[in-house]
Amino acid sequence: MSGWLEGYAALITGGGSGIGRAVAERFLAEGAAVTVFGRDGDQLAEVVRSAADPSRMHAVTGDVRDSGRLHTAVAETVERFGKLDTLVANAGVWDYHRQLTRLSAEELDTAFDEVFSINVKGYLLAAEAAWPELVKTRGSIVMTLSNASFYTNGGGPLYTASKHACLGLMRELAYELAPKVRVNGVACGGMNTDLRGPEALGMRDRSIGASFAKKRPDAPPPPIPLHDSSTDPRDFTAPYVLLAAREQSGPITGHAIQVDGGIGVRGFARAAGGDHL
């Protein structure tokens, strides 16, 4: 039985680890050929080497802030697989809930530029590189969003603002690229991944996976309705497949599927975030 993405060709930024790698592997299992794009060449090589079918997996090293490398990734995808059906804009950094009151003006200045250039401009540059090929295939863009695209305290002000911006970007591109290209998003909750922080805040080597590893077995569950739901990124991949498959979601554009354990129906955890000030 063939998968939902049989014959598709996809490009995934941030494809070397975390949700990007999980989506790449799921797309491959669904029949797609996949190019993974990221900064760590060794990491990408391991993704290709361990793939179920390495002939359908290709790696391009680069930074999402580098338009030239993104154009190269698109060109190599088309050269190797004949076309591009889906762009998954995914690479990002998290600010580890660093609140405004714990940021100096200098830190804000440099960290804002870094977070927004990766989380927002990186998506926009990837879309600019990919849209001509996506028009040819009547393809789609799927953006990794966040519960922080909709709600407060999914990060600090830098991350939350960047993910709100990505939601607006997704909606604007859904309008601008219609009717030829669909643009949607998957708003993920917390996952056990290698998501890193901004270099400007000294967090380049800090991994959210390390935080998960330190969690005690008797720690209280997260304050979400599905508090015992999986944090394995592989369990977040189905919405990406659905939104990429035109046969399954052809009428859907400008929509974000929230995969966050039901945080939207939780209500406020507490009345104010600044009671400690």
C-alpha cells in the first residue's frame, strides 16, 4: 500500500534533528523523496545514512539566513528528484523563557536580531527560494509554528513575538500564493528535541532535550489537558503529512493545526506573570 506522499519531493529546513528530522523520516515512509537542510553537515549526513532508503534522501548544508544556500537547496532538490512539491519551513531557536526583566538593552538588541532572523526571516527566505518551483507543482508550504504563536508564556518575549510573526507570515503567504500554492502551519507544543537557544544569550549549546533529561519521575505533569501525551517529535508528524498531501487537504490553506496537548482549552495557569516583581 502506497503512502500519502508517494512521488512527492520535499525540502525541510532544520532537518538534521528534532521535529525536522522526524518529519523527514515520516515523509520518506509515506513515499516522498526528501532534502534535509541545516547547519551541521555531520548531523545531516547521519540522517541520510540512517534513512530507510538513502537514495530518496539528500542533504544540503547551510544557514536559513543565507538566501544563496536556500536557492542551492531548491535547485539540488529539483535536479535530484525532478521537482519540489513541499517546503517545510522549520529551523528555529528558542529563548528558554528569558523574560524582559532578565534582559539588558544590549542583550535585547542582539538577541532580537538573531531570533527573528532565524525564526522569521529564515522562513521568508526559504519561501522566496521555493515558491517558483511550488507554483509549477501546485505544491504547498508547511511551517512549524508553536503554541507560542497563539498564547503567552510558550517562551519569553523574543520567541513569542517571533512565533506570532510566523503565524501572520503564514496567513499572508497563503493569500499571496493562492490559488497555486497552499500555505499552512503546525503549531507544536513542547517536544523532547535538540532545540537550541540564541548565541547572543550564550545558549547555543543549551538543548531542550537536556531539560527533559533532568526531569524527575515524580515531577508534576505539565499544565495542559493531555498532560500525559507524548513529547516524542515522531508523534507530532501526522499533521505535516496531512497538510503536504494535496489529495488529503487540497482545500486547506492559511490554517494552523494545533498539536499542543490542548493548551487552548486550559485557561490561565495564573492571573499575572509579574507577581514576583
